[in-house]
Amino acid sequence: MSESFIESVMDDVEVVAKDKTPVDTGNARRGWRQRGGNVVNNTEYVSYLEDGHSKQAPGGIAGPTIKEINRRYKKGKYDVE
């Protein structure tokens, strides 16, 4: 896999995770960052959101994000070469 493929996917993971993050104050949504090849959120309560403790995202954040990235991959969005 090329580095541009990985970068493209990681950029999308960050964008989609932000989109899937419930909003009250906006801190959790603003907390998404790419660090060391990972997409992370260090907001102290993001684990509660991930566990579904929000009516806006009862299914959490990671699962729906992965599902969306998979859908984009199957539609041919990413150049794997």
C-alpha cells in the first residue's frame, strides 16, 4: 500500500469521526487529531460517547466511522496502488 493511500484514508477517518461525534459544546468534535499514524481524541469524556451515552450517537463513533470508510473503499474512492 502506498503512503498516499494511507494518508487519504486517515484524513477521511478524521473527517468522518468528527462528523459522527455528537455535539453539545463542540469540544469532543474539535478533539480529533492525527498522531503517529492514528486518529485520536483525548477529550476526557469521549469514551462515554464511544460507549453510546449520547442520543445523537447511540452506536458510538468508531463503528459508524469504520462502516463509512469501508463504504467509501468499496465505491473505489481510494487508489490502493
